[in-house]
Amino acid sequence: MKNLLLLLLLSFSICAHAQTIRHGVVVGISDSWLNIMDYPDGGFGLPSGFENEKWKARPSFNLGYQLKFDIKERYVLDAALLFNSRGVHANVIEFDIEKVNETKRFNAIALNGVFNYKIWKGIRIGAGVEPTFYWNTKYWDNLKKTAFDVPLVVKAGYDFDFMEVSLSYKHGLSPIIEGVGHAFEAKTRDVQLSVFVPLGKLGL
């Protein structure tokens, strides 16, 4: 939490030096999965994108409003408030007795912050975090009714001025599923395609 507060303070300091601020709508769609965890007692869980040894996409999407703080010539800070709807797959086999194969949808509110560097023309790479609060995550015997996570985000994209297209990877650090079966936990993973459409610009 202290590191998150320091990051927010640093972001506010960077924003204060922005030359222009663009604002607009951002939409993203992602292929989501949960990391694989083994049970210590002999059973196993497979909360991933695989089903019957074949990949099965569980799409997620988000919609929100984003600010882009253009700083000097090569730096841009993105900050967005997002509504996220995540497809969550649970494919659990416990001691070869009971099998649960479900896809649930978890809704969340997230605050995305990414610091970008302009490599050449419109090409940009960046890294940041996305504090996310999930509500109504209860299903089957998941012990978590709500969940909070701060995924790490890495991003690459191209800014066409009239819109920006980007591809990002999000790596969750805290489990959003816990206590399913025996000491089972699962953290989020996402590969996301996003489009930002600016609606206006503020000069400073």
C-alpha cells in the first residue's frame, strides 16, 4: 500500500508538468485466464484457459474514460477509470470424484495508470499498475465475496493522433478465487487490445 501511495504521489508530480491533457473514451477487450495451481493433497485444479487440453477463450472487456498527460516530447502518462467485466473459468477436478466446469463473469471498477515512452513517431511502450476492486465474486465454494488486486501492466501501442491502439499484458498479484477445494488460489492474467478515442484537449 505504501508503494502504491508513493506511485500516486509521483504520478501527481508528473501530471503537474504536463504540457497538454487529452481526454476521451477507451474501450478494451481481452482474453482472460487464471494461473494454474496444484493442490497439495493429491487433487489438482486447472483454472486456466485450457479445457480438454484445448484453449478456450474467456473474453473480458472494459469501458471507461481516460486522460493522457503529454509531458515534454517523449513521455505520456495515461490515467483511466474503467468498468471491467471479466470472464472467469473454473475447471476443477478434485480427487477425480467431482468436476466443476463453469464460466462466471466478475464485474469490477479499476483505476489504470501507465507511464509511456515514445520510441519513434507514434510507437510507445509503457508500464504501470491497475488497482481493481471486484464485487460479487462468490461462486461454488469460493471464499471470496469481494476481491482487490493491483495487477502489473506492460503496454505497447501506436498513437495515430485521432486514436491510439495498444496491446497490453496484465499480471494479477492477489488471488480473486480462494478456498476452492484444498488451499486453492487463483490470480488473473490478461492480454488486452484497447482503443482510445480522444474527445478533446486541454492546454496548460
